[in-house]
Amino acid sequence: MKKLKYIPTLLILFSVFVSYAQRNGKVKRAKTDYEAFAYQDAIDTYKDMVEAGYTGQEIFQNLGNANYLNANYEEAAKWYKQLFAMDSVQIESNYYFRYAQSLKSLKEYEESHQWMERFIKKSKVDGRASKFTNNRDYLDDIKRRSGRYEILLADINSKSSDFAPSFYGNQLIFSSARDTGIATRRIHEWNDTPFLNLFSGAIDENGNASNAKRFSKKLNAKTHESSTVFTKDGKTVYFTRNNSDNGRRFTRDDKGVSRLKIFRADLVEGEWKNIIELPFNGDDYSTAHPTLDRDEKRMFFASDRPGTFGASDIWIVDLFDDGNFGTPVNLGPEINTEGRETFPFVTDNNILYFASDGHPGLGGLDVFATEIVPNRPKEVLNLGEPVNSDEDDFSFIIDMETKRGYFASNRPNGLGSDDIYSFKETKPLVFKCITNIAGVVRNSEDDSLLADTSVEIFAPNGDVITSTKSNEKGKFSTSFECNGNTYTIIGTKRGFNDSKIQFKNNGAKENMNLKLSLKPEEKLAKKGTDLTKLLNLKPIYFDLDKSEIRPDAIVELEKVRDYMRQFPKSKITIKSHTDSRGNDNYNLSLSKRRAEATLNYLVNKGVKLNRLKAKGYGETRLLNRCTNGVDCSNEEHNLNRRSEFIVIN
């Protein structure tokens, strides 16, 4: 009978064990779903745990991220807020950024900016931080750039997810989940819920697309298909599909994820055949959303392959005439950030449109544009409203001839999870054309280089656009906004006549070999002139009992050298004086050594020896009463410690 009193204790322990095991099972299952990008499943499991009383840093982090990456920004903000309310936890900088983005999507801009400031302090090397720091007035810029599009909800939408439009003759090809009713999200991975398929719609003269139907039985398989681009002759298509066994079933990596790959197919007798995957795909990273440039010599795509800055970047690869491909190249930090860059589209005039949550925007994914011009700094512009909103806006395409196009968004008042919108561009996007110029300034008489020359660039109306100075090697460089006008460059330097040249700015053209030739003014100093006074030289001092040229003296001697280069017929005598302190003979010898050191410096700098003389006077030519034995201040003695540069011709 005594053993019965232990039964309640055992039951309690067993109950605790079962509860602990159930909790661990849920944690493991939620984490597995999360790491496999099955975000909705992970969200459901984590929320069940929270409702049961379980909390923790990992739960809040993953709940925030799963909702953020599933474009549920209000929910994401809720869980990130609880994460930051926890005490004594170390939180990575990326959570600060995502919380700020989530708040921005809720139009809580002031609080969003406060968290961006904290993000900047937390991660000063992050490109997203510098982009925010360099343009804190980005909302004003976006507002000024807004209102350039008229948009309409397209007729081809369903109650499911519709996105990734592309042009194919008079058809609009797009991806849709309408056959299954799933609500997919536009991250660079998808889970294995079947299926997204390719559909087509007919485009009328007003740009509206309707009469949606399945595009191709050959291209649509038991996997996800999306993001098509067609060659201009309509005979080749590149498209996105999950890694699979010939389209029959998903192929997964060691994390259980079926990555995305780009495939190519040929149109043969009216059917799409010869479906092959491209050689730069990978089984452990995704390659997706292809687009071609005007000449179909380069492909742009999104990927999280090695070398990616953030969750996904825009990459470029060369297409060769023999059907082979080059090595993919990342477009670099001007375009790609530590966030998401995806869904590229390139126009015939080399404008790259893409979606990003790393550049300053209105919240979620915004559509941005940049000019793809070699060797020119890239300006990334937010398209503004109404294309962009506080939700996800992406997969933008445009026909530059008709100024009509399409994009997808999950904004409210649509039909489904994601909807396709048609638009007409009413006002073009204007990029700043930045011209780089560089050149050199020389003396027209001896072709020597002229340092410290003022260089000003004038617009046709006479306004100064920018200015700079030549460096110690006579070189100058600057940049300014171009507009195709003829500009004037004027070089100015003391002792020289101004020099003027003109050049035509042809858009992106760089002018890197400009030459300004300045002629010395005919103002040769009269015989007996002390250049110390003429050139406003500061006193040239030597260290006590030494004759080595000091750094502060070099600055002044360079002015003497410039004068002699400007006036190649001039000759001078260098006269060095000491004060009365010390032995008379020693001072005389010291002054001679100092005069010789000064002469040698100028000779080593290119002044011919036959133009120079050097003489030391010791303390024989004092300027004041401070002779031997007279009590004088240091300032009074310093008046006598001087160098003179007397013009003798």
C-alpha cells in the first residue's frame, strides 16, 4: 500500500515527459518546414505552439521571417515586435531591416525609419544601410517620380495566384495556380505544392489580356513552371521550372528543397520540343526568371548561387552563336543588395527593370529600373506609385513602342493572392546621364605639368556646372549630368593666362583625354625683386643647427620652382641668413649650407643649375637691433632667420 503514494508523482513526470516530447516534435516539424521554405506550414505550427504557451527567440524569428517571405507584412511586424521585446537576446541585423520593411508596408514610415537607423548602427557595412543613409529623402523622390502610369486589373486574373507575365507575339504568357487554387508567393524558392502552370491570354489593341487558357502541354509538367522569355523569332523559349526528373516529380537537395532551374525549348512544327536545362543551373541553388537583351546575346536572371550578396541577386550570362553559354556574372552592389533582387526584364533600349526589397521603397518588393550602360555609374530608380505600393510589386514588363506593359502585385482589391495589372506609361522615366571627364594641365611653353590649376566646366548659358583642381601631376577629373550640349572648360592659375577648350557631350560618352595648355603671363619680376614678397612665401625655417629641408619649407620652395618654370629665362640668387645667436663663423658656415641645400632641392626638381646661385650671409645682415649680446625675444630673432630669392635677370 505504501507504493501507491508514488503513483501521482510518476503520472506527473510522465505527463511532463509527454508534453516535452510533443513540444520538441512541434519545434522540429516547424523548423523542418521553415528550412524547406514551406512557410505557411511552419507558420501554422509555430502559432499553435505560441497559443499553447511556448515562446522563444527562434519561434519569434522564424514566425517573423516566414510571414515576411510570404508577404504577410502585418503578421511579420507583429512577431518581429515580440522578438525585439525579449530581454537579453542577441538579434542579427537583418531582423532590424525586415522589421523596418514590415512597418513601412503598414505605412508606419516614422517608426520604420527609426528601426532603419538602428539597423544602420547595427550593420554599417550593409549596402542597404548606405543606400538609406545616402538618400534619407527617398519618399520625396518616389513621390516626385510617381503618377507616370495608368493601371488596370487585367481580365486574365483568377482567384488564385497569377504573375510573371511575358510577351509572345499578340499573346501574354503568365504563370498561374488557378487549376489548384493555391496561393504561391514570389520568393526564389517554392515548396512542392502542385502546381503552377503556364497560361496564355490574347492581347487587344488597348493592351488588355483576356481569354486565358493553358499555354502548352509539353511545357506544363507535374512541377512549377513560370517566368518565360521568347526569342524575337518565336522559335525558342526559356522558362523556369523546379528541379525534377524530366518534369515528372520533384528532385530535392539535401535540405529537402526542390531548387529552381532555367530550361530551354524549341518550337518544332507547332509544338515545344527539345526541352533541356541550361548548363549553369545548380542542384543546390536556384536559377530563375530569365530575360534576354535586345540582341539576344545576353541573358539576365535571378539566383542565389555562390557569390550572391543577399537572398537572391540579378546575374548576367553571355549567349554564344553556337548555343553555348558564358560564365554567369553578378551585376554588382550598385544593383544587388543584401535583400532580394529578382524578376529582371530588359528593354530594347537597355533599361533593366527588376523587383527588390533592398533598395529604398514603399514596402515589400518594389519595381526599380536602371540603365545598363558599360563603364557608367548605375542610377537605380524606384518607379513610384501606382506601379509600386506598400505590398509586393514585381515581374514588370513593358513594350517600349506602345508604352504598354504588365506587372504583378498582391495589393488589396485584386481577385487573388497575386494579380496581373496592365498599364500604359504616360510619362517616360528619366535617368541622369552622368558624363565623366578627365585630362591634364600643361605649361604651353615647355609642356611641363601644372599642379593646383582651377578647372571649371561651364554650360552653354554660362553657368558653372562643376569645378575641380589639377593634382600634383597636373591631372584633373570630374563628372556631371549630361544633356547633349556643348560645354566649355576653363583652366585658371596664378601667373598664367586662362586656357579654354570646348567639347560636345554625346550622352554616355566619356571624355578622358582632355588637355588644357596654359601660357605664362608676361610678368617677369624686375631685377632685384625678392620672390619671398612677390609670391607671398611663408618664412622658410630649418631645424636648429641643421640644413635639411623641412616639409613646411618644401611647400614654399615648390612655389619658387613653379615661378621659374613659368619664366624659363629667369635667374635668382638664394640668400640665406641666420640670427645672431651662436658663433659668428659658425653662423656664416651654417647659412652657406642652408643656401646650398635650397639650391640643390630646386635643381633636383628640374631647375637648371645655371639659373641659380646660392650665398650665405650668416648674421651679417640683420634686420633689427638683435646683434650679439642684445636681449631679444624669439620673435625678434626669427625676423633675421630668413631666406631670400632675389631675381638677378
